[in-house]
Amino acid sequence: MQQRSCQSLAKEAELQKTTLEPFFAGNYGKGPQWRAQHCQQTAAFAGDYPRQPMKYCQIDEIISLQPGEKLVAQRTLRPGEDYLQDHFPRFPVMPGVMMLEALHQAAIWLVRTGDNFRSPLVLLREARSVKFGDFLSPGETLQITAQAIKSDGRLTTVKATAEKAGRVTVSARLILEQCESGDPEYLGTDDDIRTRIRAQFTKLFGELPGNSKQL
């Protein structure tokens, strides 16, 4: 797909009478001149990278891990990620729902490692007190922290935050439930899920240490 210039994108946005202009100016005090410069810098930066398909895994690496207690991870937004062409044409940033998904995935791995992958399914039951504090632009890195603060039977409440350069970009309290598939035991569904999930964790982040508390 041919890459469009900042000038053509700006003309298109003006024709569409985009509603993003007052939002950015009103909330962050950044005027049109700043955004034009930002677009040019980002386009030049992204031009050095091939376009990449949307990635579902929102964690690049786990920095430290206390299984079932606390997990710290990182996620870097790469300039070539496909959706940045549309979100937004003149102001490419990581969608808020994807930043929240990064918290969700960190919380899931925290819970899964806490019982050594014995629970086939870990489901999000509720997201509370979700707050967004800043954008994440291409080339910037989120540091994600997920910490278990309450356990009640199969339910675990996780306090999760993501920061860039010490500033909070998103935070939430997530309530997760550990459960089984509900399939008959003879089908082996739960055992199959456990095997696949452990293999996925190993492929993405390496082996879970046996006795060590740090990854």
C-alpha cells in the first residue's frame, strides 16, 4: 500500500471536518502547528520501518515476576503497526483499548503463573476505575505493572498500571476469575488448554522458574 504524505492526510482531514482538532487542542494545549510538526516527525520515523500487521500480544517482555503476586512487563509501540494509519492519520497513537488490553494480558499471566497454569481459563469479570492519563506515540514504551491485591476463592483483584517515562498512561482494577471449560473430562479439553497456555508462555517469555521468584 502506498504511503500517503502528511499534506494529503491534512487535506483529507480538513475535507472531512474532523472533530479531533478541538479535542487535542482543548485537552492537551497542542495547536495545529505542533501537530503538523509531530506528523512530519512520525512519518519520517515510520518511513524507515515496514508496515506490520496488528499484533494481538500486547506484552513484549516480562521484566520481573513474583508468580501470583506481582508482574512487571514492557510494551513498545512500533511505528509500522498497521492501525496507526487510521488512529489517527495526523496524530498516530496507541488506542486506549489496546493499552487497557496490555494491562489485561499482564494480569492474566500474573494469575496463571500463580497456580502454575493449573486453571484452564482465566476470564475478565470486571474492569473498575479505568483511567487514561496520556497518549503513547510510536517509539515510546509502556512499563506495565500488575499486582494482586485481593483473592476470594476463584476471583482475583489485580491493580494494574502502565506508565511511560514515569507518567501514568492508563490504570485500572481488574477482577479475574479462574475456571474450567465445562467440557466432559473424557474430551481432555482442560488438559489441552493447560498444555497450550504453558507452551505459549514459554514461547513468548521463556521458562517459568521452579523455585526462583524472579524471571
